[in-house]
Amino acid sequence: MRSQQSGFTMIEVLVTIGILVVGLLGLAALQTLTTVSELEAYQRSQAIVLVRDLADRMNGNKKQLNLYVGDNVGLSPASCATLNGAALDLCEWGNELNGASEKQAGTTNIGAMIGARGCVVMVDPQTFLVTVAWQGMSKAAIPKEACGQGAYGDDSQRRTVSTLVRVALLAAS
């Protein structure tokens, strides 16, 4: 007489463990990609806020618009105590780009994007292009703006956000 077999065989257990391991590795990879995507999204939102900040500052100081033009703003923190006008705006914006608004252990700036820098380009006398560039975590399409070009190694890791600032010239007719 044959006896009835009950329970799992060793092969069935090993196959089940193998399927679970593949599934768990997939979940771990998904978690890593999610973390990178979350950081990229956070940096992009910070850049948008900072681009709009300088655009608003420029709109509030239309007489000194030409003084805002420049590259690589925000590479190092600076004291803004003695400045005014466009120089004060650029200094404060540079400190924001440098992450000076949030510190770790009281000394290390952590409040902005990785390697953030700002650029303002005059397109014509009434139009200015404000750009924030930073280093992304993965490769993507190369931005068309020149801000930060070559500063992050491979340009496919450079990210940019830009806005145009247009100033109306009001004249009596």
C-alpha cells in the first residue's frame, strides 16, 4: 500500500523562497527609485520658489534691472548687511541659493538644492531670463539654458528652472 504524502516538499519550499526573494528585491529597487524621485521633485520645487523670488524682487526694483544681470550667483554665502537695492536682492537670493536659510548643527547650509547657482540674462532691454541651476541625482535631457553649464560634470545631470521677467515701459503719449 502507498502512504499518502502530506506537507510541502523541499523543492516547493525553495521555489517559494526564490519567488519571495525576487519580489522583495523588486520592492527594494522601487523604494530606491522613489527616494531619488522625491529628492528631484523637492529640488525642483525649491528652484521654482527661488526663481519666482528673484522675479518678484526685480519687478519691485525696475529702475535697477540692469544691475541684476550676472552668472553663478549663490556659490558662497555672503554678508548682506551693508547692501541695498539690486545688490541686496542678489546677495539675499544668493544666500537662499546657497541654503543659508536652513542649517544643520548650526553651521552647515542644507536648505537648498545640490550645488545651486543662479543666473540672470538680459534678452532685450525689457526682458530678462532668470534661471536656477543645480545638480540632479540621475541623468536626464540636457537643459537648453546655459546657466551652470559644465559645472556638474556631465551636463545631463544639470537641472534648470527659468522664468522670463518682462517689464512694461510706460510712457505718456
